[in-house]
Amino acid sequence: MNRFVRATSSLWMAAGLAFFAVPGTASAAEPTLSETDFNEAKTLFFQRCAGCHGVLRKGATGKSLEPEANKAKKSKGTLALGQKKLERIIALGTEGGMNNFDTILTEDEIKKLATFIQMPVPEPPEMSLAEMKKTHKVFVKPSDYPKKPMHNRNWQNFFLVILRDAGKVGIIDGDTKEVVTKVDTGYAVHVMKESSDGRFWYTQGRDGRMTKIDLWMDPPQVVAETQVAYDARDVAVSRFGKWKDKYVIGGGYWPPHFVILDALTMEPLKVVSTRGVNVDGEFVNEARVAAVYDTPKAPSFLVAVKELGQMWQVDYSDIDNLRIEQIDTNKFLHDGFFDPTLRYFQIAANASNRMEFVDTVTRKSVGSLKTGKKPHPGPGANWVDPKCGPVGATMHIAEGKLTTWGNDPKGHPDQAWKKCYDTPLDGGGLFIRTHPNSPYVFIDQALFPEEDVHQSIKVVDKKTGKVVKTLRITEHPGAKGLHAEFNKDGTEVWFSVWATQGKKDWKNGEIVIYDSKTLKEIKRIKGLETPTGKFNVYNRVNHVT
């Protein structure tokens, strides 16, 4: 078990709560596991399943995994599906976008997981502000931060690469292609966000551990950390006016809340629950924070409350008297990106099969677009289409399709928030990316079960909206190709080859680099542990999409 998950498990157990307790004695006919196997299966569920199905297994992007039938959710219940069918679904995945876990988990792990999800849902613990403060650690005092870079590297062209299952972030020199260092972070970091100048990076691990990395140190290292939840997803830094680099926010899946911290010291300052009434008028206990972003044109954070179907615009100009606009959109909100003007936010309500559009100046919803099955833009992509003008786009988790829409309400009002075109792809994916200096848009297909598809990247011509090439970036058994990112000047596009831990070769992951115009392979950076997302300092600071 990953040491960061072990640490989180210890916290849960120390809390004296029931999350790690085996449910009461079952009858012979009911699924059962030993205490050891139960805890192992529960950890696997946290690592691999809770993100889509929820800690309470009530479903969101993924279906409900409650043991009993639920007519409202059109769920038969896992008990009705039975052990063998559940094992098959976990192993092979589904056409609805569920990953095939036979390349990640062992046969024995799949069996335990199938049994676990037929058992009663264990009750997870809460986390108070006082408990968060006990986890706060400062490794380098702000007064001891270097006044200038301690190395001669071009740190603005650094790539920060999530090494998912290792609980680390790899820092790679984009000029020399050298791995500068690997720093310990939270388990399975979901995303990282940068300070206004790109020097400091804040990571958010699945285990709720938030870390602050200083790129000026030699080598770069973590200078502070705090645990803000037991299961978390996103982080953002205030970058507006006099509040620039003053606050950092973390969003929790469990407990469902967001936390505002001092960005300098990482001390937690305020926690706000996101439990509430959704857009259908129903109370939701597990109302998770899927994504958080700073708004470039106002002193506020955007908080996507997944199960509520609401975007909360949280004004941080006075955190003692917090002002929150609750903007109704659709369920279930996940991730998104800004348009080129940095005024409008474009976010997927993936289980509603929609993209939602929010004006961060008026703090209101301005549009909703029906797309394909479960849109998932990741960091997103904006470019100029010959017919529709400025556009944004998303791929989808559950079908092979790119959907492109107009996002220029001032210059092209008739096209704003309306579909421009669809482009067929081979299978579902997670990430789309482009750069002004590249004629192409790059799309992965990481969620399709067939190997030749999920190891390939689709290349779409911006001028025609059509696929012009398929890049098979790996043929490594069990590996997936995903997440494009460009270097500082946009001449190179980098992809991750995610070799899975289940195949016992997780350190054989690599980064594959292509010329962004000729599409010729340039180099491979090898020896990386399950690389997934990566972030170029210059492009992220300057909102290059």
C-alpha cells in the first residue's frame, strides 16, 4: 500500500471512527471479508473507484454502487449483480467510460473489490479545522526562502509531472530534458496550480495532502504542507489585485468542503461545508468539490460543487464575512477552463452530458450546451475556427467524440455557447490540449479498453476540425497514452505513457516528446513512475490553452 494512503488510513483509525471498521457479522449467504481483506479492499476502492462512484457509493460520474436496489437512480444494486458479474465489469470496464482494471489490479484484488462493494457502506469520518491545523508542517520558513533562483536552469520551462502511484511530482527541465528531481507529495496528485509568477506550485493529493513546492531551490523541494481532507481533488491560488498570492484553496471530496489557507505559510484559515440542496431541490450529504479555480477578473474562487450542480463564486476579499454566489448549472460538475478573455468559465457537467458556461464578472450562468456522453475537457483547449471564430472544445469519457463550440459572445454573438461541430474519434478520453504555435489539437483516448486505441493520440487540424493523424505513442503492455502539454514556445508537445503498477512495471512510464508541427518524435524521457498530468510553468502562468 502506498505510504501516503497508509498515513491517511492511520489518521482515520486514530479518529476512532467507523470508516475502518468491518461491518457487523453477516449471515452465511451475505458477502463477507476478513478484517485484513476488508481494509485492503476499502483502500483499493478509495484509490480507484471513489472518484467516480463516491465515498458513500451513491454514484455521480459513475453509477451507484450501493448494495440494495435504488429505483430513483435506476440501480439494481450490487447484490443483484452478484460476485462474478461484478468481477467481470471491474476487470473489463464498460462502454460508458469505466476503465478496464485488469491491467492495474490483480485477480485477487478484483475479487476482494467485487465483494467489498456488495457489503454495507462504511461510515467515513469528518475533519475539523483544528484537526487540519495539527497536520500543518513548515519545512522551510518563508523568511529563509531564497531571494533569487539557486540554480541556472530555465525554470519557466520546467514541467511538473504527476507520478501518480509513487505519490511524487517529477520536475523536468524542458530545455535539457533532464529529470531535475522528484519530490514527495500527496498520493495520486490530481492537479497542481501555480503562484502568480510560477515560482511556487501547490499540489493536491487524492489523500487530501496539499503541498507547496519552491522551484527556485536547488533542487526544488516542498517547503510546507497541510492535509485538508481525506479525499480531495483540486487547488487554486488567489491572483487578483492586492490579494495576489495571499490565499490558496483546496477542495474536498470527503469531507465535502473547501478550505482556505494562507498561501505563504500553508496554515488553514477557514473551512466551509458544501453539503446542501441541489438544483433539483434535494438535500445532498456527499456534495463534493470537484474543481476550484481563481477568477482573473475578480477577487474570487470558483468552486464546482459536483452533486449540487452549482458553481459557487467565493469572494475572498473578506474571508471573515465570506460572500458566496451559488450559480445553478447542471449535475455533475467536474473540470473546466477559461475562454481566451479569461472572463468566461467553461466546465463539464459530465453525467448530465453538458458543458456549462459562467460569466465570472456578472457571476451568472450564461449558457448550457448538450454535448456527447460525459464530457471531460481536462485543461481544455481554445483556438480560432475559420467558420465559428474563437472556440473551445471537449472530448468525452463515454464516447469517441470531440465537440467544439463558439466562445466569443462579443465578436461572434450568434455562435456563443452553441455547437460548432463534432469530430468522431475512436474512443473515450480524458484530456485535450493545443497551443497558438501549433496547427493541431491533441486528444487522448485513455479510457477506451482496446490497447491500440488507448495507446494512441488523435491529432485534429484546427482549420478543418478533422482528424489528420493518429500517433501510437507506446505499445508497452498495459500502458496508456494521455495528457498533452506544450513546452514554453509551443514547438514541442509532450505526452505521458502511464505504465500501471498492476503489471509490476510502473517505473517504466515515460514522457514522449513530438515536434508540434511536423509530428515527428523527438525524444523519450524514461524511468518515470506512472506519469499522468504535467504542467509547463510558462504556459500555466500565462493561461496558454
